[in-house]
Amino acid sequence: MAIKMICSDIDGTLLQYGRKKLEGEIFDQIRALHDRGILFCPASGRQYTSLRLLFAPVADCCVFLCENGGVLFKDEHCIAENPMPRALAEEIAHDLWDRSDGQGEVMLSGQNCAYLMERGLGMLDRIQFIGNRYKVISDPSEIPEEIVKVSVYLHEGVEKYADRFVPRWQQANCAVAGPYWIDTTTANKGVGVESLCRVLGFAHDEVMAFGDNYNDVAMLDLVGTPYIMDGAAAPLRARYPQACLLADAKIMDGGELEADMCYQAGANITTVMGLANPGTLEGALRSARRCGGRLLADMLNVTDLTAQAAHLHDMGVDLICVHNATDVLDMQRTV
């Protein structure tokens, strides 16, 4: 079944922790996907304002899953909302505040505003860094709208507190959401993707998703084509034992022979260079089809990404990888 929507977690998956901006090549690929009728969906615990800013160049090509599925936006409009029961949200907020040993700061999320109970431990800096709209409060009762998510920011890291909060608040899908965050919401990314599929008329099998953390599990379990990042926690990698093995052969010549060797060694996906000559590409494709594998084109040093991606797609290449050379990035950082 053809893919109609690609959902990706942001922090730790598409955007490495500590980075503020996405690489421009990602936008080129989102536009290319859109031209082929495939929606891109940033799926994040961030609010809409932050995600809209991050994806501003291609916002019209995206549908946004915000607040871990609590709020969904398309074309600047909220198309679905999954709020928490008010009493439950306030109870969780007080518990996270009171039982974090003075080391936790609490964020309660509305449709497009973060309400912060802060102690000066770094949460406010983080919220400003990612571009959230926010208001500082002293008590959840001050919030004038429905609450879709309650989170605790732990500046020392989540390790000491995960066992304290995650089992206690399973009724609110409590999960570790990053090195410093634990989230609760009666929605989750799976609920969010389910809502999007219903509104947009997509089947679950027509959705691909990428994630790296515990708050991605419901989404990964729902979609037809899930991918877990290699850097994910060991229990998450164990949850998906049928790992997809990629042989990063970067084939530039001898396409059919080299691809055969990769697939016969157990690879599910083999890489060929997007710059390879047509005979090499066609040979690698023949091998992929005969062996039941998939072929990924590595676009390193391709000058016209959009045109070449379209050509490779028309040839039948299964996956396109936008690749920034590490050596080039290292040189740019030292300039």
C-alpha cells in the first residue's frame, strides 16, 4: 500500500538535542514529498507555535501533531483536540511539583500556550529556546482553557524520577519524553495519528513513522511502517525485535553484484549513491526486486536534490536519504 503520510518525532530524531534549526535539505525533501501527494507530519511534544516556526519554509506542506497528540493543526487551524480531564490534569501537576524534591518545574499545555510553574532551574530558558508561547503561573487553577498535557522538567535528568512518576500516572500515559522531560496526557502520539487518519481519510498502513523515545511507542505501534532510531533506549529497541538491517554499501559501481552480496548477507535495505550511473542504479534495483529487499539512494553531493529525487523515484528507488557530509559540517563549524 502506498505511503500517504510520514510522521516523525522531532527532538532526538529529526533534530538532535541542542540544535535549534533543521537542515535546509530536509525542507527540499518535504516539498518533494508534497508534490507526490505525501504529507509530512512533525509529531512532537512541542506546541504548535514552536513547530510552525521550525517548519516555517514548508508549513503549507505539513500537518502538525502537537503536544504528543493533544492538539492537531492543518492550514493554520486546529482540526482536533484531545484535552485531559481538568481535575486529573491539576492533580498530576501538583504531584509532579510536590514530589520532585524541589528539582522539578511543571509545564501545563493549552491549545497553543504553555503555562509554567517554574523554580528558575532552566525550564524557562528551554521554552524560550524552542520558541513556545508561554505564561508563568503559580497554580494550575489560573489556566483559562482546557489542558492537553502536563509535563515535568527535571534539570538533573529523568533517571532518578522515572520510577517515581511513570507507574503512578499510567492512566495519563506517563512516559519519558527526553533526557529532562516526563510527559502526561490522556492522548498520545498514537491517538493523534489515529485522529489524523480519520480526518484525512488515510488507512494506518498508509502511514510511516519515525521515533526514538517512549512517548513515540503508541505511534510506532499504530502505523504500517514504523522505524525506531538506532540511538533509542535498549528496551525500546528490544520492543521492535524485527529490526530493519541496512547495509550502507554506498554502491557506485557493480550495482547488481554488490547489492546481491548485501541482500544475501541479510540486509533488508542496501544503499546506492544517487550520483551512480544509470546502469549501476538499474542493476541495484534488479537485485533489490529479486531478493525482496529495498534500495535507498544516498544523495551525498547531488546538486539538484529535487530533480534527482524525482528521477530516482520514477525509476523505482524505494527510499531517498539526504546526506550532509560529516567532514564538510566539521569544516563549517571551525570556520
